[in-house]
Amino acid sequence: MNTYTYSYRKDSSNEPIGRVQATGLLEARRNVGVIKRLDIDLVDTLYIIKKLSDHEKQNKKSSR
């Protein structure tokens, strides 16, 4: 399982507003849709979904 973050498409800072665990991007889109109660097409319109890299995961763990 990989971790994916999502942020608002119109937010210029691209600050993540949430995370989901998924095996791939399609499943991540589906999970965000379930969380936000939206259709997958609306998820694509409103949010940017990115895979969290291993480097970013390490930085999150060490900062706590």
C-alpha cells in the first residue's frame, strides 16, 4: 500500500489537506471520493492527488 495526499486544485500553495492509503492512483481517487462523498469525476475536478514519496515519509517521521 502506498500513501497518497490530496490538495485543493485552486490552492496555489498545494498544501495537503488529507491522506489516503491505496494500492494505486485509481483506488486513491475512489477513496477520496468516499471520504468527501463525491463522484470520481468531481474528485478530479476539485483535487490534486499525489503519491507521497519515501523521502517525504521519512521527513514526516523524523519531525515528530
